[in-house]
Amino acid sequence: MSVSLAVPRHFASPAIGRAFSRVLGRALVPAFFGLVAAGLALPAAAGPRIDTWTAPSGAKVLFVESHVLPVVDVQVDFAAGSAYAPAGKAGVAGLTRGLLSQGAGNLSEQAIADRLADLGAQLGGGVDPDRASLSLRTLSDAPTRDGALAVLRTVLAAPAFPADVVARERDRAVAALKESLTRPETLASRAFWQNLYGDHPYGRQATPESIAALTRDDLAAYWKAHYTARRATVTLVGDLTRAQAEVVAQDLTARLPAEAANGGASLALPAVTPPKATTVAVAHPAAQSHLFIGSPTFKRGDPDFFPLVVGNYVLGGGGFVSRLMKEVREKRGYAYSVYSYFLPLKEEGPFQIGLQTKRDQAGAALKVVRDTLAEFIAKGPTESELQAAKDNLVGGFPLRLDSNRKLLDQVATIGFYGLPLDWLDRYTERVKAVTVTQIKDAFARHVQDARLVTVEVATDLPDAQAGAAR
């Protein structure tokens, strides 16, 4: 498999442009950016070869060596997502992750921002149900790289959680959530996850009250329990040697909190109990109804992954060529857009169909969606639909790997979820091997009518249970 490592869009920033000039020489920079502006790809690199090992700290490490660009991308993932929040502490995962770079060691939040700007480096990351992530992009010359990695190491291992910053960010989070809870799309998403997962950690939702009750001690305790080397996966992609990558991975994780004597917080999540089919209505005055249908389906690593992904392209993941789009939009004009997707997680993640439609069309639109889904489950795609899906997924696959950043995302997922190291090499081969029968069988196993939850926000439809706005 050939991987084209195209120039990332982040190089458009002036700070990185200045730092880049120190490496390539000022005379080369205009020509380099000229290639980017013209849309020309840089030479393709063979691979990706993924090396993996366990650092002395206990962290899992994955590394892809590429010298196409003088860039290093690093991501550190922890089993510290929102599903690991203690009971009554919903919101602690996101607030903890957000505060890591708002003061650490002897660096204030402003000092961290200034140092990264001077180096032309970028710090990012986020939180999902399973993971809390920090990522770093830096140029690979030793002074720049080492300076940027020193900031990341400090942020990871010595967050200060300043009391005034905690109070400020907590208040901002409360205000943002209160505003979000006025929007029908937010209410629909929250009701969907709550009714799919119930008391399972995936179903927990932060509220203004739960966030407002969080203290600095709560954040520090969450970091200490969950940001440990045993829970960490370090992914490195770019202009490093294996020996340098080993040093970087150990340096980033050696000073993380020590495991508790009892082994620390559990890495396991409870099994998901499938919901029973239900329809939940959430009142809202909006003229547009927001409609979701779905259920928990499958975990990362499930052997049905490829039949479900290929089948979903035909059903609702292929944009204007998908069945749902043709039936709901093109034939009847009920919605501008309708989609479906699978989100595999550590435990069973959701399958979801979503659309918006006029309030007085909600019932008719829902019937079309349900009929289309039922027919697809019963009959699967046609051979021509299947071939078109394969052609698109195979033809578009290189675009998922055409930059360091995209490759980092893919390799980090492989590492965190323990997928086979040849996952990317065999992706297109596995897509091509999918059959109509496999798709029908996989959908029949994972998308069952008796487990489908329907969420209606801003409708006047009868026969629905009343759902809480929060």
C-alpha cells in the first residue's frame, strides 16, 4: 500500500511557516508552499510499517517512521474518556482534559501558549466516550522538537489545575452547556445516547449541575487515577528514527502518576444491555423536527466491521448515492440531508440514522426511513450498489492517509483498540471481499428492529414516550 504524505494544512500558520524556514532555508519556503498551493502531492512513501513496543514506563507505543517531511506528530491516548467518570461526576473527563494545558509545572497557561507559538508547534486533543487524547505537531529539528516535547511532557505529567482557572473554565462549561441545551440537535443527541445506554457509562450525560459541582480536587483525582502509563498509548508518526522514538515515548510517560497499590482504576467497561424498541419525544418549539433512529451495535475489532461499513455506504453513508438519500430527499423532498453511520467503541457503539424535516412531515419521513431500513436488512444491497460502494471506499482510502495527521489518527486508533498491525495494509482487500450475503447477515445480527430507539425532537407525533430535555 502506498501512502502519500501530503503537506498538512497546519503549515499555513505564520508561526509554523517561520519555524519551517529555519529548517528548509528561507529560499526553499516559497517554492515549497507553491507546490502546496498548486495542489501537487509530495512523493509517496512506502508503508506504513508500524513498529510497536512497550516502553519501560509500561505505556504502549506505536511508531511510523517517515522522513518525507521534517515533521513529527505525537498523540497520547488514555483510557480516560467520559465513560470512566465516577458516578455523580459527569463532565469531569472533559474538564480535566481541557485544564491540562491551562497551567502545568512552573508554566502558566499564557507561558504554555507563548512557548508553543515561538516554536511553531501545535497542541491539541479531545475526549470521547473511551479516550482522552493529547496531540502535538512539531518540526523535527532537534531544538524545535525537544522544546515542544518538553511542553507536552510537562502538560501530561505536572498539570497544576490552578484554582482560578478551574473556576473560570467550569463556569464557561456550565454556560456553554446551558446554551447548548436550548438547541434541538443537542436535545436529540443526548436523548438518543441516554435511551440507547440507560445506566451504562456511555449513557451518562453531564448537566450544568454536575459540572458546577466539580472541584479542583475532583480534577486532580481523575488525572491521578486515569492518566497513568498503564492506561496510555503513545503514537508517533514522522521524522524520527526508532531509537529517537523510544526515547521520546519513555520521556513522555516516565513521570506520569504511579499506579495505585490495587492496580488503579479499572480499564474495563461494563457490557452493554441492549435496549428495547421505544420512541421518545422531546418537546421543542422549533419548526424543524430532529429525528434519530438507532441502537448499540458492535465493538471495535468485531469481524462484522467490513460488511457493516460497506453495507452502510449503500444504506446511508454514501451521501447522494445512498438509498436513504434517494428515498427521503430525491423522491419525496422530506429532508435536505439524511445519513447513517456506525461508531464502534470499546463496548458496543451506536448505529444511528439522522435527519431533519418539517414538523408536519416528521411522521411521513420516519415511515420512509423505517421502510427503507427494513428492506435493506431483508434484502441487502444489489450487486451494482455493492460494487459502487467498494469502488468508492477503495478509491478514497488513500485520502485517509495522505498526511502525517491523518496517518496518526489511524495508527492511534489501531493502538488504542488493539487492532491488528496490518489493519491499514489489508483494509482495501477486506472491503473488496465483502459479499451481499455477508452484509445481510451482519445487519440482521446487529441492527434489529426489536432494539431500535427512535428519538423525536420538535414533533407533534402521537404514541411516543415523553423524554426529559436533559
